[in-house]
Amino acid sequence: MLYSIVSDDVQDSLERRKAARPDHLARLEKLRDEGRLVLAGPSPAVDANDPGEAGFTGSVVIAEFDSLQDAQAWADADPFVIAGVYAKVTVKPFKKVLP
């Protein structure tokens, strides 16, 4: 089943994001390589693809897991969680309708 993982950053998270990004991306690439990743990306803090020093306010991941517990465990082990980038992470079942 698909699950959405929606994360909200702490204030001034940009430097922490930069430091943990390689490990964070490696986990997402593994999901992609396994054919389980639907989409993933950050939410810029300003209306621009490259927010510069404004940074990001959070992230969204939609991926396939065997259960809600597996999705939650994956989210809890994210390098951004460990590095203190995220203030809050919400994991919910997701039903893809379109496209």
C-alpha cells in the first residue's frame, strides 16, 4: 500500500538539511531503485524552485510499504529526523487516484 510521509521543518533548518542531505537522498534512491517511490521532494519556504537562504519548510514522500508500521519505522529512521531537521512527521495511508 502507498503511504504519505509529510514532514515539517524546525525553524532555520537549512544547515542541518545540507549536512544530512546525502544520507537522506540515499534512502530515497533505494526506495526508487526498488520501484516503491512515487514521489519525493521538499517544500521551498518561498515561491521559487531554488529558495536560496530562505530554505525549506518541510518535505513530502509518497512510497509503498507493507504496512503503516513499516512506513512509520522508515520515517522515524530518516537522517533528517536524526539530524533534527524535522519538527513533526505525519505518516498516513495514501490512495492514488490520478494520474
